[in-house]
Amino acid sequence: MFVSLFCTLKRVSNDVKKWRPAGADRGFTFLHYNLTIAYHRTNLLARYGRWSANGNGGKLEALGYKEGYRVDVDVPESTWEKAPSFHDILIFNTGHWWWAPSKFDPVKSPMLFFEKGLPVIPPIPPDLGLDKVLNHMIWFVEKTMRPDAIKLFRTQSPRHFEGGDWDQGGSCKGLQPLLPEQVEDLFSLKNNGTNVETRLVNQHIYNALKGSNVHILDITRMSEFRADAHPSTAGGKKHDDCMHWCLPGVTDTWNDLFVTHLNSLKI
């Protein structure tokens, strides 16, 4: 979405300064318009890192945990913690990494959640950890952004792996958008298939945003149909890329929705 937005804006003006505002992974200022856009990479929104058992013992050690990933549910990751106080408009999201056993093996390297510096006991599964992170991060954004700032949470970008996940030979070789019944086969919660995290995460997002002043930018439903819009075998990877999107393509339409949403807010 960020690359698409940059390419669109660059068609209007080439007078661009490249820099990294507020700790961003990348950023650009269009000098003629005094407009800055930036991309802040974050996997879980919350701060996380490797955790190993302490030789002196502790609550997690007493339960048999030897290693894993510590996730501080109430501490934003440093890559974006300054973004809310810098930007006038913030679009944030999270999702794929929360259902990624290749990243966080539930047995060998589980997510271990901490709150106020202490482990959450009894340990909770990733879905409940996600709820805690969303609640804390939404509170953080509302507290640190200016009152007139615009806050949006983008819903999940769907993956389209068929026949297995990315590391199990999954592919997306279709050349046409999916039919409604095919979409349900891939994403239905009842089927609990490879791509189920899309709608699962969205449920958590919608619940967490209730009562907040964060707007929802829903890009999921329209994108679920576009199994044909991924790089697939042309992605330059050892496996089919059925997660990222080709450009030009679907993410351009996400930005159309974004602009339409801004216009509806009458900023």
C-alpha cells in the first residue's frame, strides 16, 4: 500500500526528499506540497524479542519454559512508537505474524506475554495476546496523537495459498478472480484452512476498535477475490508468493478506498 501511494504521488511531483522521519523504515517528503509519507515496519505492534530461561528461576521457568519470544503487550515497538506524535494521519495494521508457526513455534519458541514488565500468568495463547496488544496499542495511539489527527486501522490483506502453506508447497496459479463460493472455500472460519487467519484477525480487530475513535479501512473482502493478483511463481522466491501483491494492482485500489474514506471525513 505504501509503495503504491508513493508511486501515485510521484506522478504529481518529482521534487522529493528521501529520509526516515520518526524512526520510519523509509519516508519521503514532497517538498512542493510539504507532504510527508512514511512506512514504519512492525510485526506485532508490540515490542518483542528472544527470551531464555533464567538460571535463578522464575514463574515461567517454574512452568517448564526454557525459551521463546517475549512480547510486551503494553510497549509499542520502537520502529513506530514516535509515529503517532509525528503524523497527522496514521494507518496501522498487524496480523500475519500472529498465526505464523514458522516464526513462533508453539512448542519450541512460543510467544510469552508480559504486561507491566511481568509475565502474564497463567500464560495465554496468541489470540488472547493479540487482544491485549490491540487494546494497549489503540489506547497508546489515541493518547499520543493530536485530537484532530485521523487514525485508521487497515484490515487484513488476504493470502491465497492452496494445497498447503508457503513452506508446504502451497500455490496460487489462477489467472482469474475467484468466484464467491471459491472465496468461502479459502477463507471460511468453518473450514479452518491455510488462509483462515485473515478473518480470524479481523474479528479481533473489530472487537478491539469498538468504542474507540479509530476508523476501519476495510480492504479484506474485495481482496479475497483476487487470487490472481499475487506474484506467484514470478516472485523471485523458492516458493510461490501468494501473500504479496503485484504492482500496479490491488493495493492501488486500497489507496482509492483510503482517499474516498478521507473525503468522507471532510478533512
